[in-house]
Amino acid sequence: MSRGVWIIISAGVVVAVLASVLLRVSQEQDTVSSFQECADAGNPIMTSHPRQCRTPDGRHFVEDNAVVPTPPLTSTPGTSRDPEEPVFCTADAFQCRDGTWVGRTGPNCEFVCPGLPTE
């Protein structure tokens, strides 16, 4: 066979392989309709909360079961309450004079800096 025939045959094989791969990828993308299917297809998972997955064609899926329930506030800080009930404070922070950071604590959800007297 001549060299030209080999080139045409080789080009035909390359085109057939590429068409097969593209067809398979498009079929896989059409079947993705949830976060789990997106992850199972090998698409990248973003390390966020909740986790997210993006397909090569730009579709975006968020993990459904990643919702973490927040415990309810059983009483307003500073009000009378049953001492047996737990207290849930907000998750904010305060920078003390010495540069350390503290969160709210205690039954009244107060900021308590180290080295300062507490009530």
C-alpha cells in the first residue's frame, strides 16, 4: 500500500476514536442529575460546606445531606431559665486587651478574657 493510503486509514482511526470518546462523555454528562452521580462520574468535588460538584459542561450540584442541624436556643441569655437545660451561645468572637480571642461562654453567654475577674 502506498503512504497516502496509510495516512488516510490512520486519520480515519483517530477520528473514530475521538468521536467514540466524545459520544461517551456526552452520554455520561446527560445521566448526571445529582451530587452523588456527579461525584461517582469522577468530577471534581469542591471542599466547601456543603460539598459541591461541577461537571465539565458547567452544571453545578450541591450535596443534599450535608446540612448540619443547629440546636435551638433554649432561652435568651440573661433571662431566668431551668438550670438543667443546656445553653447555646452564638458563635461570635471577641478580641481581649492582651490580643487573645475568646468566644461566648457560661450561662449568660458572656465573653470572658483570661486574667480578668469573672462575676
